[in-house]
Amino acid sequence: MSTDPREALDAFLEAVREHYAASAHRTGDQDSRVEAAYMALADAFEIYEDAIYTAFDEVTPFELFDDVEDAKDDDDDFGLDDEDD
């Protein structure tokens, strides 16, 4: 499935705005609106990144937090770390 990059960008920017609004009006540490906005933002980012890559063979300079943690876990699984021995 191919998504128009402009439509994906518009949806991503709207998700950023929604996340901001939810964060600015947070009602507590476990605010379900903030959590839902966070997940929607992550999903919109992935769709945008995929669309921009498909259309223009271009990537963004960003990584989702879970992706960064997964990469870190993969490094740990192979005995890799950031320390010099």
C-alpha cells in the first residue's frame, strides 16, 4: 500500500498538534488521552517515514523510542556495548 507523502505529512503534523494539546492539558501521570496521542503520533510518523522513503528514497533523522531501545537490546544480545575495553 502506497501513501501520498503530502497526505502522510499532513496527518503527521496533525498528530503532533494533538499530542501537544493532550500533553498541555494532562490530568495526571496516567492520562489516557496523552497515551493515545503518543501512540497516534508514533503511528503517523511511521506512515510518513514510509511514504517519504517510497516516494523519494529519503529518510528522516528520527528514530522512535521503541526502535532505539530495540537496537540497544540487539547490541546487548551480541555482546556489543558503548564502552571501550
